[in-house]
Amino acid sequence: MEPIIEGAMQDNKEGMEASGSYSVPLDYFLVNLAEDQGQKLFKVQMEFDVDSSEVQEEINKRMPQVRDMIIILLSSKNYSQISTPTGKENLKEEIRSTVNSFLTKGKINKVLFTQFINS
């Protein structure tokens, strides 16, 4: 089964390189939202769409710094700020600009949420 999975992953990587699109998947984030009335948990998983393998490599090398910045950003939000479609888009843009502010090899084009749960 592993050779099949590895082959599929390689095909996907080659397809992404051919199209000029690269992605960086991130592990999920689980944070407490900044709420006045009780605790609200927020779980999100995301992927960065980047334009080169150099940016992909830089993000992977700086993953602790990337995760730290995102955790601080997410935990500063409250439910009302992230519960609407506009709020989600604003959050994506804020994550993108925050991480882009310290990248040197290129930029993140898009932040894509692959899982989004708030309770």
C-alpha cells in the first residue's frame, strides 16, 4: 500500500510543479478564543498556496515561528469575528499578511482552510 501512496503523492507533486502551484499543509490548530462569557474552542486546519518550492522550503524550515504567530493571532479572536463568511475571509488575509511579513524567499498567495470548527 505504501508504494501506491508514495506514487500518488509524487504524481500530485509533479502536477503541482507543472502548474506552477505549490502548497504547504499545516497541522491543525486548537485554541481558546478570546471570549468574555465562558470558553470557546476553535479548531482550524489550513494550507498555504505558494508560488515556488523555495517559499515552501522556507515555511517548512520556519514552521515553529509560523505556528507561533498563527496561534497568537487565532487566540486573539472572538467568536463573532470568525463566525461569518466575511470574518473567515478577513482571518485568511490576516494570516497571509502576518506570515508574509517575515518571509524572504517569496510570498503566500492564498490561505485555504481545510477544516474549520468553532464551538
